[in-house]
Amino acid sequence: MKGLINNSTLGVSEKEILEQFGQTLGQHDITQQIKYIQLAQTHLQRILENALDEQHRYSKMVKSLGFLAGLFIVLLLI
């Protein structure tokens, strides 16, 4: 299982959350299990939101750089 996780594109924090979740799975009663599942979901949702924010920010930058590079090439050719 660790080999699969190490070869995935998951970040360090995602791997830690999943490892902690796997260690607690099956060790407690049903109410505690539900709490651990909700906690893992909350952590992963927060990481997803941060990743989407980064994607949005960097995609704007890449679009701007692409436009400026194209404009620069056009100016060089003129």
C-alpha cells in the first residue's frame, strides 16, 4: 500500500491524512469512526480548496505571460 501511495501524485499532507485515517480505521466504535471520516474529509476538502485557489492564481499568470510573450514576438517581427 505504501508503494502505491509513494508512486501517486498526492502531496505530503494528503499522504499524512490518508495514513492517519488508515491507522484509526477499525479501531473505534461507529460514532468515533464517523467522526474520523468527517475529520479526514474536512482536511482533504481544505487542501482541495487551497489547490484550486493556487490553480486559479497561476492560470491567470500563465495566460498573461503567454499573451506578453506573443506580443513580444510580434514586436520583434515588425
